[in-house]
Amino acid sequence: MTTPGRGSFRRTPGRKVDEVRRMLDAPHPPAPPDLAERAMERGKRLLRRRRLLHAALWTLLGVAAAAGTVLAVHYWPQPTVIAPPMRGW
């Protein structure tokens, strides 16, 4: 398909495309034999760290909520004048 005004000019692949094709056509290097074990250990380590961080943050949130509740109860203004009970209803 040609665009109007441009004729039938078609760009040829560049140097980068040729380089990528050469890399893909070359034999692939072998993967290390312990690659799966290392990936599994790294995944376990990351999961452990994530769980520890989440536990610490939830604990911090709980402590902050408890401290806020204690401060609210402690500093809540107490009623100074209590109205007498209503009689004659």
C-alpha cells in the first residue's frame, strides 16, 4: 500500500534490524544448571521480606489506632454541668 504523494518508496531494514537478526540466528548460550534453584530461593526471600514488611506495617497501624483511641478518650472533654433529671413528664 502506498501513501499519496510518496510514491512506492519503501524503507529498507536498518543496521539494528540486521544486528538483531544475527543475534537471534546465532546459537543460544546454555542456561546455568542451577538457574531454577537460584530463582526459587530469590523468590522465597522476596516473599519472606514482603510478608515481614506487611506484618510490620499492620502492627504499626494497629499501635497507631490504639494510641489514637487512648488519646481521644483521655483528652475528650468531660461534661462539666449535668442537667437535672426532668420531672413531670
